[in-house]
Amino acid sequence: MSKSSTTFSELEDGWSYRMRLRIRQLVTIEPDEMRALFWSFAYFFALLCSYYIIRPMRDEMGIAGGIDKLQWMFSGTFLVMLAAVPLFGWVAKRFPVPRYIGITTSHGRSHTELMQIMRTEDLDFVQFTYNIGNRVVEDTLLPLAADRGMATLINRPFQRGALFRKVKGKALPEWAKEFDCQSWGQFFLKFVVSHPAVTCVIPATSKVHHMTDNMAVNFGKLPSPSMRKRMLQYFTSLKKATKQDFSQSSRIVWFCRSCLESNCPL
Ligand SMILES: NC(=O)c1ccc[n+]([C@@H]2O[C@H](COP(=O)([O-])OP(=O)(O)OC[C@H]3O[C@@H](n4cnc5c(N)ncnc54)[C@H](OP(=O)(O)O)[C@@H]3O)[C@@H](O)[C@H]2O)c1
């Protein structure tokens, strides 16, 4: 049975089961996350103990032993660390963690330098900006990453929200349903992830309902290459809402009595 298929109800009765239930009352955690929670707690506990308990105790002991002998205490600490650091390195090497090396940029900056590094270094991933309104990387970074077998992480998929301002008040086209798209957020994200050289997209949000909306992109169909062209054509044909549009719509809401009497004080 795999770890992830274990459920709480399947766990043996006993102290460990009761402890898990107690922990679950404090934090939202899945059974297969318990091990990681325990180890991270142990690491932080040991780290904070050394900073806030062992170090002050050592300093106090050093001062109690006489200030003129302090150099021996620090020399002793130095010698212990000299032995402990290689030992730590040896232990850390016995437990290797998956590690990926990559570089990032955004806003279309430093593409020439980025490409130079991608050509010469053996990177696992690269991160840069790509979205339906800013597609310069389609001819440069994306094909190079594919050639070099590098994973791509895409930032600013909504051009920091500017794309939403462009489509404000505009209906999502009916044909978006053909690739399981329910919102403008999903439209923009599906455009990015359907590019064959894109591995992952990292949209930002401060709102849970936007995150739920964005997460839905992980399911359902992705647009085909011909659909991507259609999406692009539709998006570029949209006229950005102008100041005048906004002021006209706001007038409808904010007309006050003085305005109606042509005596507007503003
Ligand atoms: N490596 C680098 O150099 C670098 C540089 C820049 C950014 N980044 C990373 O890239 C990611 C994205 O960057 P970003 O914040 O600049 O831009 P972004 O993801 O393109 O846009 C974020 C904006 O979109 C809005 N939004 C998100 N989901 C939405 C939805 N479903 N419906 C409507 N509005 C929605 C957010 O508003 P709400 O908050 O209201 O949802 C926010 O204003 C971040 O994780 C960031 O750390 C990396």
C-alpha cells in the first residue's frame, strides 16, 4: 500500500494514533505529511534551542569561569565546530535531497544574458515572463529552453493584472467552453500552459476565490494550436476600456442632484 493511500481510520489504535488526532486539531494535515511535519519541527526546535538556550548557557558559563579565560572557551568552540562541520557534511551527503538549479528574470529584462547562460550552462529550469499580451519569448527563450531540455516556469501570466483591465466588461467568447474555460483568468492561464515549451505557470493572487479559479486550469482540456491562434486574434481585437468608458459608466452611478440641476460643484 502506498503511503498516500493510508487514511487516519486505517491507522492502528494507540498513542501514535491519538497523537496524530491531537495534531490534526491544531493544524490541517494529511497522514502522509506527518513525517515531514515531525522532521521540520525537530529541525526548528534544535535550531532555536541552540540559539536561545545552549548559546546563552555557554556564554554564562564562560563569564562565570572568569573573563580572562574567555579565549579558551572560544578556542574550544572553534575546535568543536572544526570537527562538527565535516561530520555534518558527511551526514548531509548520506541523505541527498532533490535539488534543481535554475535562474529567473521577469518583465522581459536581461533576455540576451539569460540566453547566453542557457546556451553554456546545464540548468534544470529557467523562469521568465510570458503572457498573451507579451509574447516576445515565443521566438527566443521558449524554443531555446525546449532545445536545451530545460523546464520553464512562467511568471506574470496576467501581466500583473493588466490583462484583466483590458478585458474589463467584455464577455468571454462562447467558444472558450470548447477547452473547458470558464473565466478570463483561465483563458489567460490556458493560453500560457498550452504552449508546448511551458512546464509550469506561477500566477499570483491575494484572494482565495481567484486561486480556486486559477487552480481549475489544472483540469479539463487545453486549447489546440489553432485554438491558441483564435484566442490571440480575439484578445488583440479587443479595445482596451478607455478613461471615457469608465467616466461614462461611473456617471450613470454617481449622477447627483446638483449634477442633474446642471449645478455640479465638481
Ligand atoms: N523571478 C522573478 O524575477 C519574478 C518577478 C516578478 C514576479 N515573479 C513571480 O511571478 C508570479 C506572478 O507575478 P505578478 O504578481 O507580477 O503577476 P500576475 O500573476 O501576472 O498577476 C497578479 C494579479 O492578477 C490578479 N489575479 C490573479 N488571479 C486572478 C483571477 N483569477 N481573476 C482576476 N484577477 C486575478 C491578482 O489580483 P488579486 O490579488 O486581487 O487576485 C494580481 O493583481 C509571482 O509568484 C511572483 O513571485 C517572479
